[in-house]
Amino acid sequence: MASRDRYVIMQIGLLQLELHIPGAHSLKDKRQVLQSLIETMRRRFNVSVAEVGRQDAWQHAEIAVATVANERRFVDEVLSRVESFVESEPRAEITGATSEIL
């Protein structure tokens, strides 16, 4: 019964990115770029991703990326790799980034 009473400490990481998408000339263009980025992040890094702001702006977007693990180091590494991936994406520029571990 003692094993049921143990608490598992989990680390929740949140990365918020503000993006500029210079090649987007319509919401359709923007959403094509975002959908590609979001699907790749989900598949490659096993994270949750959502567009959380500026949905009506053609060339700007805000996305949030979340991951959960039992080690802070692992959460930091995943979020760092996600940010590096987005930085390497030629269709989008990061104009702001914040991250936190909850």
C-alpha cells in the first residue's frame, strides 16, 4: 500500500514563441507554414503545440509548446531543441521567446 501513497514529481515545460512569417500574404499562407511547423514539432519532439494568439494577423503568430517529464533537464533539452528547430526554419523568424518550468 505504501507504493500507492508515493507522489511522482513531474516537470511541465512551456515554451511560448512569437513568430514573424514574412512570406505570408494571406491567412491561408500563414496557416500553411504554421501547420507544417506544428506537425513537424509534434512528430519530431513528441510535444503538444497550439497557436495561442494573433490568429487574424497575416504575418505574425504566437504558439505555445508544452512537454512533460520527470526530469527538469530533459524538459529543458526538449524545449531547447524545439526552439533551435524553429530558428532553423527559413519560413518563420522568432521575434520573442519565453520558457518556464512548472
